[in-house]
Amino acid sequence: MGRRITTREFFYVEDCAEGILLAAELYDSSDPVNLGSGEEIAIRALAEKIARLVKYEGGIRWDTSKPNGQPRRKPRRVTGEGEVRLSSGNELR
């Protein structure tokens, strides 16, 4: 991605699966449901976080000739409590 300010929301697959099962059991509407973590992170911040975790000391280069893509990908979502976050004590802190 060319722009470092582009953001994304990441969602742990087990939290997603649990949300789908709960929605199938408890949601009684024909309206669509969006599941998500509720945490949005800039691609630049994510790259820097990964570099810190793996102790990478080189530079991060951004190819500004590439298209930016969609600036944000964070759906409106049903409130829920996920167990894995980018800032959690799990593998990716």
C-alpha cells in the first residue's frame, strides 16, 4: 500500500466463529450483522509494531507508486467481547 495512514481492522478467526454461532442462536432479525474486533490500526503502526516484535532494525520503505486501496476497513458492528486483540498478551502485542 502506498499510504501509511490506511487503516484496517483485524479479527481473530476463533472470535469470528464464536460470533457467528452466537448470532445464529440468538439474533432474531433479517437485518445484516457485521462482526469485528472494534480495533482499527494504521498500516504504518502495524508495520512498526511487527518490526519491534521481531527486533527488525532496518528501515520500512513505502511504495507510494502503488494504489492506496480503500482508506478504511472497519465495519459497523454488533458489540461483543473478543478474546484476542493486537495489543493483547498473545503472540502479537
